[in-house]
Amino acid sequence: MKKKYYVYQHLYKDKVVYIGKGSVDCSRNISKGGYDRRAYSFGSKNRNERYLNFIKEVGKENIQVRIVARFDDEQDALWLED
């Protein structure tokens, strides 16, 4: 199975604080949460240090995650992320 792509938002007090694009190889990650698992992982090396420091300040339990869309094509995900 090929990679799937998604765009997600992280919200704090109902305000968007981060928008990102993720990808997952569904055939390898389906048992670990499939599509959505990485949007909920706040320790990603791809996120900038300023945002990671913000997460440490407010606590990851106070961040809400919303999957905005899922795509088969990376370019569509990049377009929406922008």
C-alpha cells in the first residue's frame, strides 16, 4: 500500500497554533493508529523548536488535534497546508 497524506491543525483554547502535513505508510502503521497517529505525536523532529517549547509550556494535554483532510496525493496535502 502506498503512502497516504493528511493535513492537521493543533488548537489551543480554540485557536489554531500549528498547521502541518503528515504522511503515513498505511500498510506498516495501521495497527499503530494508521492515518492519524502522527498528528498526535508532539515530539516530531520536523516541528520547529519554538512550537515544541510552546507545547512544553501549555502541556500537550491542552492541545486539541483536528485532522482537516486526507489525501492520496502529496501535492494536494501541501497545497492545503499552505
